[in-house]
Amino acid sequence: MHLLMLLTGLGFAWAVRCCPLAPTANLALRWQRTLALFLFSPLLLLMTAIAILWMGPTGRMMGHWESSFSYDLAFAFLSWAIASGVKLAWEGWQTVRQMRQHPVVEVQGQAARLLATATPYSAQIGFWQSELVVSQGLLQQLDEAHLTAVLVHERAHEIYHDTFWFFGLGWLRRLTCWLPQTETLWHELLMLRELRADRYAAQQVDPLLLAESLLLVVGAPMWSPDLCAAFSWAESRDRLTERIDALLEPPAIQSSVYSGWILALVLVLLPLATIPFHGG
């Protein structure tokens, strides 16, 4: 039965990831749906492995005696998950240490780490309490108004604690890199993160200034997006166009709730409900 639980969990995780991402103009619904599709598979696999580990390598379930094979598989998966999380945390700490080697400057009343590079660049880097990083090129090439627009965008990432939450999502991404659409969903979440920060900034500054700043600063990020929320992030020209279009013609934002959340929560927690049916 334990092996059947593992295979069923794997089947559900694979099937859900095969669901297409239907387009929608509702940003709130788009965010919830993408996040649900991204989270469901790794959480289901983790809950299944935890349930099997809790029940132990031997015993009787639904009238069948269990072997240690499924227990060993669950233990191996959870061990790999923990090792991946520790490795990602270590890499993140190394990134923070590297960033903190740069001097601190004051930019429009904000403390920021200064990169000695001519490439215009800005980002929030860290875990829960992220730090602002700007380049010398950004300070030299942008006037005060455009620089303000960039800093307000980065302030949004700090308010939403994007670096912390995407550190966790990045861990789940590593656990399910072998499942369909992992990278597609990941980049969609990154895009929605930037659209949310753009939307916040557009409420504080002229959206046209923000769009112009995006064209001036856009470029390859210098750190992994697991722990870095960079203003310049744009996976492709289409993504850049979408960000600019959203600034100039804001899409519909409705506070609707994705109904799939309830079903996803029930299915994710279902493996834990099998624990009482296991006997010694």
C-alpha cells in the first residue's frame, strides 16, 4: 500500500503539471493559478513521503503487510529534499556575503550596496530582510526622476519579501526539475513578481518614467533569481514588452479567488489522512 501511495502521488503530481496555463487578463487569478500549479506537485510528494516515513518501514495497512522498500524510497526523497534545501541556503548565504563586500552608499536617502560596474543594475538581495544593490552605471546614466522610479520598484520587492518567498519556491523548483512545465511555471512566477512590483511603483511614480527606466536598465541579472529580485529581469523580449504594456495599459486586477486552491489543499493533505489506517 505504501508503494501504491508513492505511485499515486507521483501520478497526480505529473498529471497536474501537464495542465496547460490558460491565458487570462486577471492578474490576481493568473498569480493564484500559476502558484497553485507550481506548489501542488512538490507539496504532494513531500506529504506522501512524510506520511510513509511517519508510519514506519513495517506494519499492516488496509490488510496488507508493508515492506521497507517504499519506506526507503520516501526516506531517500526526503533526505534529498533536505540536502537540496541546505545546499541552496548555503549558496544563498555565499551570495549575501559576496554582496556585503561592496561598500554602502546613500541613494536618495536609502542605504545601498554599490557595484563598481558601468552596467546599469539594481536589485534586492537577501532573505527576509533584503538589501538594495545598485551599480555605478545606474547612478551615472539615470537622472533623478528615472532613478526614483527604479528605487520605488525595488522597494516593492522589499515590502513583499520577494527574495524570501522565492528562495522557498526555488527550493521546490529544484525538487521538481524533472516534472513537466517546472521551468515554464517558474519563469511565469518571476514575471508575475515583476508585474506586481511594477504595479506598486506605478502608483507612486509616473508609469511612463518606469517604462523608460526599464528600457534603460534591462539586461541579464548578475545573481540567481532564487535570492535576487532585479529590476532588469526580463526573460525575453516578449516578457519585456509585456511589462511595458502593463505599465502603459494596466490589465484588469480583480480580487477573485482561484477555486482550485480548495481541491489542491485537500489532495495535498490526503496522504497524511492515511496514517490512522496503519497498524503495527
